[in-house]
Amino acid sequence: MPALGYGVFQIPDDETQRAVEAALAVGYRSIDTAAAYQNERAVGKALAVSGIPRDELFVTTKLWVQDQGEEDAKRAFDRSLERLGLDYVDLYLIHQPFGDYYGSWRAMEQLHHSGHARAIGVSNFYPDRLIDLILHNEVTPAINQVETHVFFQRKDYQELMQERGIRIESWGPLAEGRNGFFDNELLTEIGDTHGKSVAQIALRWLVQRGAVVIPKTIRPERMSENLDIFDFILTDDEMAQIATLDTGKSVVIDHNDPKTAQHLGGTRFDT
């Protein structure tokens, strides 16, 4: 799995094909979508016209809450494959830790064994639910895609995942621009030292920590900028300075909040 991919969350369906085509043109080979994003079909069209061999692409999609459960998950997966126009996906994730995700995981283990999902994982699982899922199932999630960025670093959780052989993947790696992210004085100072932007410093920091990142933008120049983080290395001192930005709290959504469970558990999409 590439360390840096392209995410299509919140990109409208009618803009997604153009955006993914642009991302592929500048060099992205990992694309992250989800049934709940309502743009899988547009992603599939972009992949089809790209001319890039399938084995050079890494495609991720996700199962939404309303389709949790063993049989529903199988049907939802088939619909995602049809929309994407693919014979398999490289990574299939349980999008949220709500509903019958144990039944879904049984279905996903079968999809994994059959090769239709080359790898399976979860998203937004907090430590207790992740460990419980591992203990009572055959296949350990390959990935846990969670909110993590300079303001919500989750160092201890990443170490726990590493002990279990799970890779942390960062959604919202640029903190969705919150907490004055793009004007942060420390990130700006470090960026000036390397001739890089605040976004590039934050992405490099995550990748250097061993995280997979999937930044989103619809601007081709930003796509190229986000991809251009592999020609420099942050020093140990710079890594330590950035570590001081951690607030230990989400800036987007707290999955431990009962209101979050009620909201996400009741949200329905045409999946």
C-alpha cells in the first residue's frame, strides 16, 4: 500500500471523476473512497479511462453502518464492486464501529479468503473495540483508518496497533484546516527551513511516523504539492517539536461520544 494516497471524501459525485483523473495524472496510485461518499461510480470511471494497469493501483472502499451484518455486508460489497467496475478491491474497511460489525467482519474474512478483498480493515475503531474484534475473530485488521494529525497524534494508540501488526492510516491528516492549521507558527518555521509548505511538513511528519495518509484536494497544484514529501527528512528535533502540538483530542468527531453513535448509526445513504 502506498504511504500516500488520494482521498475523495466530500468531493461531489459530478466532480469526482475529474479530480481522480487529475490525481492519477500527477502520480497518485492509491485512491480511497467509500459507499457513503456516494462517488464510487465516478472513481471507477476515472480508473477505467486512466489506462493504468490494475496491478499498479490500490483501491480502498468502505462498508457503511446500514449494511452491517454478514449477509448485508456481502451484498453491499458486490454493489461497491459493480459501481467501481472492478473484480476486486485492494482494501475493504468497516467504516464505523456501530451496528453488527461482527457479522460484517465474518463476511469480510470470507471476501478476503476468496481474494475479492485483498486486505480488510476497519475505520474509526477506538482501542477497546479494536482489541475485542481481534480477540474474537480469525483475521486481524490490516489497517485502522482514524483521525490523526499534528493536533491529535494518538502515539500510544499507534504503538498498540503496531504491536498487533496493524497499520495506522490517517484521515484528515491536515486537521481539516482547523485550529489555525495552515497558519501554525511552528509548522511554518519548520517548513521555511526545508522550503516546504505547512501541509507538506504535516504529511511528512505522519509518514515519517509510519502512518499512511490520504489528503484530499480538488486542486491539481495542491495534489502535486501533497505528493512532494519524499525528498526531505525531518530531524529528530523537528519531530519532537511537532509532538508538542498534540492536544490529545479530536478536532473533528469523537467516536466515544454517545451522540456520535446515535448520529452515525442512524444516518442512511443510497448504498
